Amino acid sequence: MAKNIELELRAEVNPRQRHKLITHLRAQGVPYTLTHRLSVLFFGKTNGREIDVRVRITNGHAEVVIKKGGFHAHDRTELTQPIAPEQFLGMVQLFAQLFTRSKVAERETENFYFGQGITVAVVRAGPIAYVELEKISDRAHYR
């Protein structure tokens, strides 16, 4: 069974406390990536289910991500397809024809690994910051 259910807990962090949190996480977990991401997100419904499509470039690597299920649902499924960076704008134009709601987002994320498939990310997105705890699971283990 594919592990494609994202279990996630997110909390806002005071931007002034972000560096203090990162220092603590570096001491407790294993830092493994620093990412810079530009995303164009599209929102809609298909077959009565909420869906969002993300065309994004992360540290120079481009991909399309489809997330099925409610935006804050605990059992969303996620499918990812790498694309060439030069396909980014073409994919944005394609999905813009299918979806009426979209937004552009840019963020910087520092990721830490805590074992058992658990990652912690500290994110700066414009004027806000948040921490995100995540584990990818499958339908048999997500509860």
C-alpha cells in the first residue's frame, strides 16, 4: 500500500521567536534541508471532492502536486509528478484554464528529522512563520 496520506499538525510561530525555535530543533533533531519554494496553487472540486493542484519549484526542482480531500482534512491523498523547470510556466497556464481560484506563494523552510518518519519544518512565508509536524502514512495506519 502506497504511503500517500499526509498527517500534519501546524501552529503559528511568532516571527521574532523563529530563530530560537530553529536553534532548539537543531539541538534535538537532525537538520536535513533548507528549501526555497515558489508555488502557484489552484483550488477546486472534482467528482464532488475538494482538490488543490500546486505547480512549484523547490531549490530548482519543479513538480506538480495534486492533493485530494478537504484543505485541512486529516486524510488527504497526495500525488506528485516531477516536471522540467522549463515546463513550470506552461503547467501554470494549463491549470489556470481549469481552475478559477489560484494564488502565488513563496516560502523558506528549514526541515528537521526526528525519526519514525516524523519531520518538523519551520516556515517563513512573507510576514508570518509557522511550525509544521508531518508524517506520511497510508490508509491502514493513519488513525
